Amino acid sequence: MKYSKYSTLKIQHYCIAPESLMYDGLRVLRRLYPTVKNKYRVYRLRNQGARIGKNVFIHPKALFGGKVANLFVDDESYLGASEYYLLDRIHIGKRVLIGERCYLCTGSHAYNEDFKTITSPIIIEDDVWISTSAAVLGGSVIKKGAVLGAFAVVRGYVDENFVVVGNPAVPKGTRATNFTTISPSDMGSANSDTITKKCIERLSAKLKHSKN
């Protein structure tokens, strides 16, 4: 009788150890899973032609349409569970935060020409925050440190450190920052199409220089 009790306790003792180890292992895997999944998705996007920097996190539910090779994401940016339509280039700078359910679309239709598809790029500079459900349309240039409020709709030029809200988005103030802002560049005309063209030329020159 004593032997059977002892053996039962002995069996229980050895059964507890694997269960606890299994629980600890599952807990570690649960923590590692988002990181591993993110690295795999970044790897797949890079294989399709996207240029993605270091320490970039892309939400598993982020949707990409169009040509993935049109995507450029610089270091330490976060792309939330939003929709990214890559009919033209989308350039995302460093430390950019894009919230959930946002809409970035580089395509539209010429409704006076049998709905012919027209495209124009989106340029988002460093340290920009795009809040939840905001929409950024083709031809937009969002300068460094700008903030787009929730549900804002942007098509055009958003100046450095400006906070914009509404549909269409209008400035509601400036952002208090501790980082050093870039010096004002000579953009010429305030026309958004001209600004977009000049930004694209500068980015293209920068990319060519980095390849060389």
C-alpha cells in the first residue's frame, strides 16, 4: 500500500515537470510569434521588390494592393492594419506611425475621360503620425513631424510639424517637438503638384546615390 502511494506520487511528480515546461515554452513562443511573423512578412515583401529598412513593423492585417515594388519604408516605422494601394510610389520615412484602418491610395479615375486610371505618388517624411481612419490620397506630400488627426482626408501639401484635421484636412495648430527640424528647402511654388514633382526628383537622386 505504501509502495503504491509512493509510486503514484512519484508519477505525479514527474508528470508535472513536462507540463510546466510546455507551458513556459508556449508562453515564449506566443511572445516570439509576432516578431517572427513580421520578419517573414518583411522578407516576402522585399522579395516582391519593396524596399524596407531596419526595425520596421508591419501589422499582419495590413493590406497591400497594386505593385509591391512601389513601396519604400525607411527605418523604425510602424505600418498599422490599414490599406495601401501601390499603383504609384508610396515613400514612408523614418519613425513614421500609421494607425489602424487608414487608407493610402495612389490611384484615382479621370471621370471626364471614361474613368481612365490616373496615378500620383505619396511622400511621407520622417516622424509623421497618421491617426486612425485617416485617408491620404495620391499627390500628397506630408512633411517632417506632421500629424494627421483621426478621419482626416489629405490630398496635397501638409507643412512641417502641422496638425491637420477634417475633410478636407485643414491646419489646427503646430506640434511641439524636441527634435531638430530640417532647414526650409527651396520648394519654389506652393502648388502641390510642383512640390510633389520636386520631392520625387530628390528622392530618386537619393536612391541612385545609395545604390552607387
